[in-house]
Amino acid sequence: MDNAQVRTTVERTWDAEILPSLSELVRIPAVSVVFDAKWAEHGHLDTAAEHVRAWLAARDIPGATVEILRLPERTPVVLMDVPASEGMPEDGGTVLLYGHLDKQPPVGGWSEGLGPWTPVRRGDRLYGRGSADDGYSGYAAATAIEALRAAGGRHARCLVLLELSEESGSPDLDAYLDAYRERLGDISLVVCLDSGGQDYERLWLTTSLRGLVSTTVTVRVMESGQHSGSASGVVPSSFRIMRQLLDRIEDAGTGEILLPELHGAIPPERDAEIKALADLAPGAAKAAFQLVDGMSAVSDDDYELMANNSWRPTLSVIGAAGLPQPEDAGNVLRPFTTLKLSFRLPPTADPKAALAAVERALTTDVPYGAKVTVSGPEVGPGWNAPPTAPWLRSALDSLSEAVFGGNQWLTLGLGGSIPFMGSLAEAYPEAQFVVTGALAGDSNPHVPDEWLHVPHAKRVTESVAHLLDAHATTL
């Protein structure tokens, strides 16, 4: 394969064709289903799916088909099916290239001149919701196939699969995997473009992803609020009771999760990986986040921070209700407090057992007999990568030289969740997994000012072309 031609094709396609179309995709408010109960009525997810389908269908890839799959009451899935290169075995292992088109909600606080649905190009950055997480993925996957073909490379059958419910925990994807399992065939390599690393200087591979449990808990003490001067000291505060319940789950002083069902041992190979990364990039874990002046991270030890973020359970309170804005708050003992709790779990923990343990802790022997309800549970499995095959390791070494100027590829465990990985690992236990992407710690996924590092996205695209060609030599 002509490496120079791969790069030329990738650069040309990104500049002339991907960036204009991706910018239009940013404009579509394709908020994921958990944030938009009327998603079908609003039609934004369908619009995003059709926008990318049309772009993929226009590619010059002989024999490729592109369609939008639909199951009743499910979000759509875009599927591009590319036959194997001429001379490749038709029954060889298929490559699945994965991404998603649904988005996180816009949230406020975007910088001046920026907005979630307004694509803005500033130097190497394309700003806008979904630019990096991960609207670019389908474009990159198809372009990698085009680039290697133009450069004389070969590839097995490739499926580009883009779902539209990932940001909601992929509730619809298993149904598609079941319904289309025979058509998808035998998957021998999965390339996921919904991840990233700690910088833009090399290819980063994610080797583990934490699982997820979330639930909404409400503590109610009265049917309606009462003057705090009249009720306080007689009626216990719903907030205080909530604090007591949370203390059963989390040590407020250290952040340690107290329920054993939410824990899992770190495998030796992952432990060694964390130690190596901590030695290689001292201070990187803390430096990835803009702490307020004078604040410290939860530890000064790089290993502890990385282990916390990849293999230890944590709790984040991500939403609240029953609390008025300070300027609107009167002297009222409020009738209820509601919190949405998000737990990240070790990759090997059982999320269903973890959810059951959380619900027991919140609803058993409630102080003062207050009414506690839990609702809206969500669970997502974690994922731990299988051992890297020799062919894949060799290919990664080669592309580190060819694409990244000798900057060696590195691995890390991520604190985020991609439920699709757990589903695929269970369905295809013999497959190799390349979980990578264009994100880094400052790309701002899920928060204001999300941006895509365009040069790195090009290099990731180029890398995928190299991996597809290397995979073909194993068949």
C-alpha cells in the first residue's frame, strides 16, 4: 500500500468533503433519546441519519450499499456494507467500524461566538456539539476504506455501523444486533471511533471502559412545603435524610464507594498498564482538567488517580430537583429533594447487581420513615479488551512510524462507558478490538465548547486505513 497516497486521499477528502458535511451535521440538534422523549416526533435523529446516509451513499466504493435500518419504536441505525477487495475471501472475517450520531444535550455556558448547533472553525479546531463525540466517525471510517483502495491496499468486508442511541446507553442496539446477526456475519475485528487518549501526538487505544449505573432518587417528607420557622426542628429536612442515605453508599471524606457489589479487582495486565502510563506522563491525569485556583485533585499520586478513573467505582450527582434557584429561595422547608446519581463501575463489575445494591441502600430502613422512591434506572456493562494479537501489535507499531512520526501508540483505560463494546465482546469473543478516536482530555465532550482536533482526526482516519490493510493480510 502506498502510504503517501493514503495520506493524500485522507487530506483531500477531509478538507473538501468531510468538513463541510460534518459542519452541517453539527447544526442538527440530534439530542439522544434519554434527553428528548419526543425524539420521533421532532425528527432530528432521523434527519442526522439521513444526512450521513446520503454522504456515505455518494462515496465511490464499488459494490457498497448504504441504508437506514429501522425496528419498531427504536432509533434508527445507519449501515454501510462494503464488500471485500477483489481477490479477498468472501467468507473472511468481517470488520465492523462503529460510531454514533446522537448527541449530548447542548447545556449552557458556551464561549462567546460558539454554540452547540453552530459549527465554527478556528485553526485546527471544529467547534460544535457532536463534532468530536462522535459525528466524525462515519466519515472517517468510509474515508479510510476509500484511501486504502486508492493506494493499492486490500480490506476484508467492512461494515460501517452508526447508531443513534449511544448517549442514552445504547438501549436500542442489542435489538439490532439480534435482528441482523446473520446479516452482520462473523466479526473478526471491531474498530470503535468513539474514544481517544491524553494527547494528539499518537494513536491511543482504550483497553478498558467502566460500566455505568444511574438512578434518580427522591426523598419526600411532606406533601407541600412549609415555612421553615414553623416546620424546622419538627419535620426533618429531606436534604439531611438524603445525605444520610448517600453516606451509606459513599465515604464523603474520601469518595470511596462502600458497597462491595460496585467493586472489582484490577487485572495484573491493567495494573501494569496504569503504572507504565503514570510513569510515562507524570501529572497528566490532573493536568487534563482545569481545577480552580488552589484546589488539589483527590490524590497527589498519578497511579491512584488513573486507577480511580479506570478501575474503581465512583459516584457523581449529575442532576437535582426540588431546589429553587438561590434568588428564588424563600424561608421554606422543602417537601422533597431529588437527585440523579451516576455511578461508574469497574469494567468487570456486574451493573445489575450494582444497581440492586444501590436501591437497597437507598430504600431500606429510611431515617424517620421518609418516603423514598427510585426511578429511571440505567445500566451499562463495562468492557475489558482481549489480549492484542501479534498481527495487530505489529500493525500498530508500523502505523506509529508511518502516521505519527515514530510516536509510539499507547494504551489506557477510560472512565467513560461505551455499552456497545460489552455487547460486541459477548457476541464476538474471538474478535480483536481497536477502540480509539480523535478525543483528548480537552476536547470537551458532553460540556460546553466541544471541539474536534481536525489534524488528529485525519491521522486517526489514516491509521484506520493501515489497520484494515494489515487485517486483510491475516485472512
